Amino acid sequence: MDQQHAPRPAAHRRAPSPGRRLRRRVLLGVSAVAALALVGGGVAVARTVVDLDTGIHRSDIHLPVAGASASSSAVPQAEGESNILVMGLDSRRDEDGNVLPAATYQALHAGDGSDGGYNTNVLMLIHIPAGGGPAVGISIPRDDWTTLPGAPDGNAEGKIKQAYGYELDQTLRHIVNTEPGVSHDDAYQQARSAARQEEITTVSQFLGGVPINHFIEVTMAAFYDIAQAVQPIQVCLNETTSDTYSGADFHKGLQSLDAAQALSFVRQRRDTSGSGVELTDLDRERREQAFIVALAYKLRHEDVLTNFPLVQHLIDTAKQDIALDSGFDLLSFAGDAQRFAGGGITFQTLPIVRYGVEDGQDVNIVDLAQVRSTTAALIAASDHPAAAQSATPSTAATPSTGAAQGTAGTGSAAGQGAAGQSAAGQGAGAAQGAPTTSGVPSTTTTSAAQPLASGGIPCVN
């Protein structure tokens, strides 16, 4: 087997070492690629999308649709709606399985091509309603323990992020052992497609039969290239904090980050300064959302995309580090993302019950009924925002353990989703402020339980 391209079968099962903790940063790549084609305007945008579309990796896979799930509670889908699953990989290689330039590994401080695995450490469902209403991004915590429908590598259960890596390992070994005439490159791409299929099916079932119309997959390399190209990027923190593991060292309030600091910002999940600031893996997920919002704000308000050499660089990055399903039409997606950057999307993280241990692994224990009803409520609130905003919000809950940070509130799970979306509407209005006359963007302080809205610079933990 060609070791340059072969995945490391055990990589997605090992406990992370300090040098391998840079995990879920790849979602930035999706945001920047969307922005370069979707936040700009006119003929240049169309030309950009066409250029991007001609060289990007595609997978012809079966995407779950309404009613296809064995679950009787499958979420219905109205005509014109769309659900896009964003998957960010832990791999330190590009979409072809090639190692990255040595300078990139040095800048990432993430080991080399032999490190990492094929966990989907970012999982986010983007629901785009029919008729131009507000979209919602639903983050799925990567360590949620769940059933794996295809039992890849013999694993009937696992962390939701592991479905991809298990299936890739199983399929690649099968092709190599049974089809000697297939080249390794072809076998590898077939295995990647099978892995995407398993992850998408797993997520759809986990969410209660939510139809998934498209996927976007991004590898880790995109983060550094894009962050370096568009730096500095402004973020906002609720508290001064530092962390020797990630290298984070930030003051309270609005600040500008270079590419290296951006990595620390989205990696941080603890505070080692003794300040008493409590952070968890879910806070890191919220920072990812905040960074996407901040990046979109920069691209929209600073005319970054009029720099055509930069745009071409981002396109080239996308072709190496992004994959889509065969039916994904980037040009038709342009109008939606234009709306997102200006405040047309909110982000929310699905609730967990507690942290636990399963099969010797640290995992998130979830209430599956709560996950599914919360998802359905968030989607319904996105489809009918007026009704959601007229609902009475429930009291937000922030347990002292931080285990349920990112939930929409207390009460029934369905009520949580509806109440959370009502709060999202309020937050969106507050966060959409354009830059002030001094040139400093407006900021909105958010609690862990409040939906995070696009259109400004959100202050997070």
C-alpha cells in the first residue's frame, strides 16, 4: 500500500497528544470559500465560482431525503428548503491524500502528514429555508456518542465524528485486498466517498431523519492558508484569558488576530492562567462559530474580495482542500451566502446531558429525543421566524459544569429550540450593526445559551 496516501487505521482512535490537538479549524475554509464567491458581487463573482467549480473534488453519493429514514419521526422538508452538512476533517493531508508543504506543518504546530486522522471534528447542519428567510447553523458536538448505521470497522456505536474514519479505513482495505487492478489513488477516492456517505447517513439518523441535500467537506490545511491571506481578523472575548496548551493569550474585548493567533483562538478550550475562567470543548465550538461570523464580516465590510490575486489564492486552496457532492451548485448558493454575511444566519449548538466514558473514550452523553426535537424546533423556527419571535423565550440554562453550554434553554426540548430561535431573532438585530463612525465594528456580548448571530463581531467566552 502506498504509504504517502494511505490513511493510518488507528489514527482516528488514539487519544490526542498536545501536538495533535489542532482539530476543528477547517470550517474557516468553508466560510472563506463561500465568501469569495458569495459575499462579493457581479460578473467577477460568477467568474470566480465557475473557476472554482471546474477543479473542485466531487462525490456522487446518496444524500438522505425526507421520508428515507427508518425513523417514523423523520423531519419533513418543504419545497425550496435545503440542508447542507459541513464536515471538517482532522487530516493533515489534502483532498488527494498528499502531504502538505513543510512550512504549513511548521506554522500549524500540528505535527506532520502522519499525524491526525479522518475524524469529522466539525459537523454543522446549515438549514436554508424557502423564500429567503433567516438560515440557522446547527453545530453537532463532535464527541456525541451515537449509533453508527453501517457499523464500519465493526463499530456499531462510536463518537459521531468517527463514522468517517472508520468507513474510510474499512473501504480502503477492502478495495486494496480484493481489487488489485484498482490504482491506489482511485481506491483512496472511492474510500473517501464511502466515508462521506457513512458520516452523512449517521448525522441524518442522529438528528431524527433530517434530509440532507448537500455536503461541504474541508481539510485542515485551508485554515492556515486562508487565515494568513486575510489577516488580521477581529474577534471579541468576554474575559481576559490565556492557555499554555494552545498558546492563547488574549485580553477582554475587541482585538485583531494574525494567522497564528487565530489558530490559538479557535483551539483554546481551557484557561491555565488561574483566573477562574471556565472553558470546555463546547466553548471552543462556539469560538469556531464566532470566527466564521467575524471572517464573513471582514470580507463583507473591507472589500477584501476586490483583491483578485487573493481571490485566486483562495480558489486554489479550495481546489486542494474542499470537496462537494456532485449536485452542489455553487452559483445558486451565492445569493444565500450573501444574505448570511449580512446577518441572515444564526448559530446554535445542540445540547448534551453530561460528559461520560464509553468503550474507554471520553464522550458526550446525549438525550437523543432532546437532540431530535431541538433540531426539529430550530428548523421550524427558521422556516417560520414570525411565529418563533412571538413565542415566549424560556429561561436560559448554564449549568456550573458547562456540560450543556450551547443549549437553547430549559423546559421541553422542542421548547428549547423554539425559544432559542426567538432569542436568535433578537440577537441578530443587535449584532447587525455596521461599523461605527470611528471605524470600529459594533460588538454584541452573548451568553453560552444565546444563539450567535452573523452581521457583527460577537463577544464570546
